[in-house]
Amino acid sequence: MIQELTVVGIDISKARFDVCAYPAGKHWSTSSSPEQITALIKRIQALGPVVVGLEASGGYERRLADSLHAAGVKVYILPPQGFAALPPPWGNWPRLTGSTLP
């Protein structure tokens, strides 16, 4: 039987992590304290086979990435400029001109 891989994306900031798991449809936020990182790793591991993507965020992602890697979780640090270049899933970016700006 083939198990479905869960993809977890984590938005990193100095004080907290915003987490989204696909296709599980789960999302939550947690603080970036060492205790909460341990709890986050356990919660991610409970999702089954998983891969985690973190947006590079001025070094704030390092402690989480290192902890995930040490726990045996496959983790990728992704450059933030790559996200800005991708179109949204609903189609092309809207064109903003002087007449369409609020």
C-alpha cells in the first residue's frame, strides 16, 4: 500500500511559526521557543510520511531546520524570492495600474 506524503509548509518569523499541512488541511501557529519546537516536531511526525519546507527568514529558520533534521524529518529551506515569482493558484497576478489602485 502506498502512503500519501504530507507536505508541511512553515512560515517563519522571530516569535512564531505558522504551519500548514497538505493534504491534511490542518493549519496552526506556535511560538518559536525550544519547548514549542519540540512539540511542533512531535505534531509533524504524527502526520505520517512528511516533507517540510521552510522559507528562509534571516536565520530564524535555522534552529527549527536543525531540530527537524536531527529528528529525521526531511526538511528544505526555500529562498523567499522563489515564492514571490510564482503565480497564485487561481491564475495570473492581477495587473495594478493607477486606475485600479484604491
